[in-house]
Amino acid sequence: MNNTDFTRQTSNLDGIESRQHTIWRAIHADPPLLVGIILLCGFGLFILYSASGGAVDVVQRQALIMLGGILVMFIVSQFNPHVIRRWAPTIYAAGLGLLFLVLLIGVEANGAKSWLDLPGLPSFQPSEVLKISVPLSMAWYLASRPLPPKFKHLFWSAFIIILPAGLIIIQNDTGTAIMVAMSGIFVILLAGIRWRIVFLGIFSLLLASPAWYLFIAQEHQKNRILTFFDPYRDPTGAGYNIIQSQIAIGSGGLYGKGFGNGAQSHLDFIPESNTDFILAVLAEEFGFLGVLLLIFLYMFVLIRGLFIAYCAKDMFSRLLAGSITLTLFFYIFINMAMVSGLVPVIGLPLPLISRGGTAILTLFISFGLLMSIQTHGKEINK
Amino acid sequence: MPGKWQLKDHEAERLLFDGRLLTAVVLIALFFVALVLKLINLQITQYEYFSARSDGNRLHSQYVPPARGLIFDRSGELLADNQPIFNLTVVEEQVVDINETLNFLATLIRLTDEDIAQFNIRLDRNRVPFASVPLRYVLTDDEKSRVAVNSHLLAGVAIEPQFVRHYPLSSLTAHSVGYVSEINQEELDQLSEDDRENYGGTNHIGKTGAERTYEDLLHGTVGYEIVEKNNRGQVMRYLDRTDPIAGKSIELHMDARLQQAAEKALGEFRGAVVAIEPSTGGILAMVSKPGFDPNLFVTGISNKDYSVLVTDEVNTPLFDRTTNPYPPGSTVKPFLGLAGLHNDFVDYDFTIQDPGYFRLPGVRYRWGDYTLRTVIGGGHGQTDLQKAIYQSCDTFFYDLGHRMGIDTIHGFMSQFGFGQNFALDIAYARTGVLPSEDWKRSSRGEPWYPGDTINSSIGQGYMWATPLQLATAASIIANKGKVKQPRMLKSVDGEPYDQVITSKIPDVFLKDPDYWRYIEEAMTMVVHRPFSDQFRDYGTAYEAIAMVDRDMSYKMAGKSGSAQVVGISQDILSSTDIVVSDLNKDHGLFISFAPAQNPHLAPQIAVAVFVENGEHGSSVAGPIAKAVTDKYLLDILQIDFDTLNNLPPLSEPVKRPLITVSDE
């Protein structure tokens, strides 16, 4: 074998690679992101199988939802970001309209009056729509303004965020309201809002928090705060979840108890072991190394998301991709930190691992947006 | 809008955005590091602690109660066995809201206020945390399924199978075998530390009778098991187990068939029958009537059932008539006779001319012949000791008792168990009263009057004895003085049980052992001496026993007695349910042993019968003793007396347990 052969072979490899690139681009898929998502879904189904006590139907249903999600993701990724950008205000307005509708004819479930039960449609939560439409409209709004945003623009940005978040709080779904607000705030942060304003905001939040705690916070919210600081103040009531989940995590040790051997979860000591607290099941059965693997998979997806934001060709796409990725991180971190006792309990699922319905679809829509941004209107091999 | 686009510095904005992305990457990394540090803290640093907590969550050590030993009669028939029931139990620590749970349960199954009150009492007792506490015993199949279907709503509630005591003979053994019932706080407090551990899984304890006496043998040793329980307290897996050691099964001397026969023989009467095997002291039958169903007590008797039992002042079913004292009446006469012979106050030739009454020297008051009080005029005429016994001549014994004095009577008769509890394993038996001058001074603060002796001489006045004592005393005469203390226990787990006798009771020695024969002969005449031309010369029980059964194949020695009823409460007298005169009737008594005067066979059974308000010892109590004796000798032992009687007389007299020589 000589040098020429080597060069020829290498260029030939390049040719295959670019052809593959072309195929992926044609179907508007981002292979690394897709691989990360599929790995996470597989891992999630695997854990769910154990967490649900080997309930095949639960796992099948989740797999179907995930398949549906992937389909939705590909549908979304077919749209050019420009088209999406044009529709952003409309989607936002429609989302707000649905929220108002919920106020009028919403259905209550799990203490939150956030469900809409329209004839001919499966019941869904309009607040899910806002998880997408708020970052969309924020990116739409700020991308066409000079950055860093001026005070006037910040004011309107705040309006765009607070209006839906407020409506969702009225529905008694604080967790979702926070997530919706955060997805908008991430856009502002990425748009280069001055750090002093950020610190001022954090500082004033800290200052306001005692007042919130004393005057606004509801009893269960106060309880969660108190429980966070001392779970053992009510070990069989408010503190039960976090105590049991910490026991599950801690007793998993480095290597875990093995798949299907998690005593805490299989003996029903972990509440919500299929949904919000599924990390405790993972940590118990696969130990510290299992959680590290999950973090690694998440990191892979997150870095790819940030990379897509970094490569995006216009500010709208950048802001949107960045916000979507950071919101995903926020979900991941808040859930993991809550289950391990790092932050107070907030009812949020672990993305792609927890059992769920519409929330998973929302997640896949945002992945579709990322893929759309990555695969439209860019140079090959960018 | 285009104007604004021109204002934008795309390169600067891009740099700004990229800076923010970099910040985001750093922050994400930092947050994940914080998360990983927290995980390291939980999963590696505190692994041991949480591992132990996890085991503590799921692993529970629980008691495994031992199976209670069974109780058999002498022929192997079950007197007490264990049967499975299903109980509803609650682990309080796992119940979210106890009141809500109880209210919900009340909609599913029958749950009375009383059940709940009982449950609360059980909860208040010292108990291990996470121990299950019975809420209701004996769930029906229907109730079981209704609870099972709703188990997801009933955290901490479980259905637990349990073996509980069952008494197949029901009321027949209610007093003698006794019953177990739920252990109460007092009983728990009395247990030693070790015992309390041993009773950790036990809900029941022997309350009365043999169940109580042999609690230690019957209970066994508690076992343990380590189980894995889920969040709702359901046992998922058994991980380790130390088996309990079942209680020992015991065999009683009692014979269920004889017990049945005695109960049947008592018929409608209230009363008691005690039968003893003289050679061993084994109690063959011990019946108090009316009885009650001891099974009611096992799973907690309801207030209603209980009040029925305790408010019946006439029948007093809970009252054990076999071990409670009554005036023994004329049944004491053979013992007084023996005392007179032994102490030289009478001999075989001694007679009195009985006018039908007795008068203390210098006292005008006449003690009438109690047995003749309904017969106008006359006494028994010329009367020796034997006639005084078979005719039950009061006057003879007034005279004899008066001459001996109460302390001589007391000293002699106490050897037969009067005034004491000779029973080895019936600690709850009362001692009755065998009066003496000292006894009256210390208990009544009064001196002993000569008239007291007269009353005592015919088993009245201060003299009180239990049917158990009378049967024991009769068995000592049957044994010619050899004392075999009465006992219930025959063997333990098939091993003959030699009772550890702490206080050996000395045998009764007479100056001349022939006195035993003489008294046995007199007592045999009570039953067998027929009517003759002689004035008042028949046995008092002849008409009711030997005359009824003319083909009687063995001889029975007996003595009848009737005792005046004392101390009927005004409450009972004013009761409308019962004819007052019935309650004023004398108590009928009879003691016997058989076969008597048999050259081939020592007496096999001694019986004491007490019939409350039975009026006559000879005609009412006597046939009951006969029926019990018949059952035992002819049906159970199946002794063929006709063949036996046709055997040539032995060259040596039959070896009786004790004739002259002490075995010490």
C-alpha cells in the first residue's frame, strides 16, 4: 500500500460521509442528536420496566408514545425555521387563547385546573403548548431587536413571559408556570441581557422571597420548603417522599442492587416511582455508575443542542435552539436535584425517562425544532 | 422594520451570544458537578447508612407464635385442640388515619363499638412497634374477600390466619380443662422479662382450669422470622426463620366418656361430680353443672354473652361447683367413725339407745335426728357404729362428736384433706373449712361452744368441704389410708409425668387396720343392706341403688348426705323466675367407691356427687354416683365381675395399696 492508495481511499471515505450527510439532511435529521435521544429513550424504557414492576403494558404504551414523539419530531423538523419564525406570534396567540379557554371550561386533575377536554380531541394541557410558544415568540421578538436588548424590549419580553405564566399560575400549576417562564428567560439571557440586570433580578428575587413565603406562598408550598431543610420534621407525611428516595439512592451505592432488585421501589416505598421519582429507582438498581451514565447521555444531548445553537445561521435559530437546550437542562437538573434532595420538591418529570404523555410529545417537538434549525439552509459540512 | 435590521451589528451580537453559550456550558458543568457531588455523598459516603435504612424499611423481625400444646383425655380423645381462624389485624404505624380506616372498615365488615374499644385497649398495651394488633377475630369468607378487594385502600390492615383454641366437648370441660382467652395487661405485667418476649406473638393465655395450671407446658417457645414487607405492610418474602417450639401436649387422667356420663347423670340438676382413680389419685371426671361454652371466651366474649353468664344468680354457670365448698352433711360420718375407732371413743361392740334426739348434759335443747325430721316419733333404737353409718343416725354422731371434741375431729379428719387443698395441680380449688377451736377464735373471734361440735359432727355448721375434697377423702378410705393426692395431669408428650411433689402428704394410719374393713363394710351396707323385719335396719341408699339394680354385679361402698341450705340471698328469694322452695331444698350429696369388698380387685373409682337443692343424698345423688361408677367399671374398664366373682378366693388377700405397713 502506497501513499496514493491511502489518499484515494480516504477521499472515497469522505465521499461516503458526505453522501450520508446528504441523506440525513434530506430527511432533516441530526444523527448525533437522534442517537442521543434514542439511547435515552431506550434507557428510559429499561428503567421504567423495572420501576413499574415489570408491567409490559406500561412500557409498551411509553414506547408507542416515544415512537409517536419521534414521528412528530420529524414532522416538525421538516419546517424551515423561517416558516416557524413567521408562525411564532400566531402560535403564541393561539396558546394564550387556549389558556383563557381553560380558565372558562378547564377540567381539574391532580389539583391543577389545567386540562382542556375538547370534543373530538384527546384531553390535553394548553400549558404544554406554551412551553414551545413562549421561547418561540421570545426568540422571534428579540432576534429582530438590537442585542443586548434595551430596557423597552425587556419590558415587552417580560410581558410576553408573564402573561402566560400568570395564567398558568391561576390554573394552580406553579411548576409548569416556572418552566414556561424559564424557557423565556433563557432567551433573554442568551440574547445578552446585561449581567448587572441579571444579578439585580436574582438579588431582588432573594429579597422578595421572604415576603413571598410569608404572604403569598400556599401551605403546601411552605411545607415543601420546610421539608427541604428538614425532611424529618414530618417523616411519614411531607418528608416521606424525599426520605425514601434518598434511602433508595444511598442504598444503591456505587454499583447498585442490580436490575429489578431495587427493594425500595419494588416494595413501593418510593412514591411516584414511575414518574417524578424514577431517578431513585435508577440510582438504587444501577448505583452511582448508572446515574453517571444517564448524566453522560444527557450531557451528550445537551452539548449537541448547544452546538446546534452555536452553528445556527441566524439569531432567531440561535436563541431558540439555546433556549430549548437550556430548558431541557433545567428539567433534568431540577428533577435530579429534587430527587436527591438538593432542591425542594417540585413536581417535574425526568425527560425521556419518566413515564408520561403530552409532556413527552412537547419534548419531541422541541427536538424537532433543534433538528429543523440544524438541517435547513446551511452549508454542507459546516 | 428594515431600519432596525440595519441597526443590528451581527458580528457583535454573534460574539455576545457565543459568550453566553460558553457561560451556559460552564454553568451546566458546574451544576452537574454539584449533582454528582451530592450523589457521591449519598451513594458512596453515606452508603452504609442508607443501606441499613433500606433494610430497616423492608426487613421486619416478627414473632412466630408457637402452636399451643393439645390436651387429651386418658383415652386419647381431644379435649382442646387448635383450629385456624382468620383475623383482621392492623399495624398502627402503617395506617395513615386510623379513624378513617376504622370507619371505612365498618362499611365493609361487621365492626361494633365494642370491637373498636377492645382494639384500642390492645393498642394501649406494651407492644413492639410495627406489631400487628387484632381488630376483629374470625372473619367470615365473605368479609375476608371484601377486605381483600379493598386492600389498596387499607394500608396497614391485613388478614392473618391464626390457630386458636377449640374445645370440642364445649361445656363439658368448661371448668376442669378451663379455657384460654386474650391476654390482658395485668397478666402481661406479671410475666418476667423473658416470658414477655416469649409471649410476643401470643394473643392468648390460659385463664382457668388445666389451661391455666399447665400454661408453661402448653405455651411453647416463640419463634422469629425475618420478612420483607412492602410499604403497605404486606409480607412479600420470608427471608429467615427460627421455628417456634410447639407447646407440649398433655394427657389428663380425665376420661371424656366418664365426663359425659357424669354430666348426663346430673340431668337437670345443678351440681358437681368428681371421680378419682384411688390408686393414682388421677381425676377421672370433674363436672360442674350448669356449664358454659368455653369457646366463647377464646376469641373474646361479647359483653352481651358475658352478662348472660354472670347475671344468672341461680345457675351461676361460671361458678365451679367441684372446687367450691358446701356443707358436706352426713358424708362425713364414716370419717368421724374412723376417728372414734382410732381414738378409742367407740369399738365394734359399742351401741347407743337412740331416742331420736340428742341432748347435751344440763341443756334443755334437743338436737333432733336430722334424717328423721320428717318421720314422726322414735329413733333408731339400739345402734352401733355400722348401723349409725348405714342408717345415717345423727344421734350416734352427736354423741360421738361431743365426746371426741372438735379438736380431735379436726386432727383426724385433716389427714383426709378436709380444710386443705390436697390437689397437686388444682391450685384454684378452695379449702373449705374443717373447724377447730383455734380456727373459730382466729376467724370469728368467738370461743368454740359445745353445740358447734354437735352441728359439725353431722357435717353442718362450720364444716364445709368441696366435692373434690369429698372424692379425695373417699379415695383415701378406698385405699385404706394410702394418700394419693388428686391430680389432673397424666403424661406430657407421652412421657408419664411424675409430678414433683413438694409437700408429700402422709398416709393415714389407724391403730388397727381392720377399722378400714369395718368402715368399708358399713359403707357397703349403705348401698346394699336391704329392707328387713328389723326396725330401721336398711341402708339409706339401698332403695335408690341396689334395689333398682337387683343384678348389680359389684358392690359399691357409699355414704349419702343432705345438707341444709344456708345463706340464700334475699335477691334470689325475691326472684320470680324460680320457685323459692326449690332453692330452700337441701343439697344432696353422695360419696362412694367401688368395687367394695372385692377379694380380687381393689377399688377402681371413688366418686363424690353434689346436687344443689337435690333434697336427698341417697335418692338423688346416690343414683348419679351409681351411674358414673357403672359407666367406668362396666363400660370403660369392662370388668367382668361375674367371672371375677366366680374365681376361687385368693390364698392371700388382694394386695391393697396400703394395709398395715408404711412404705416409708
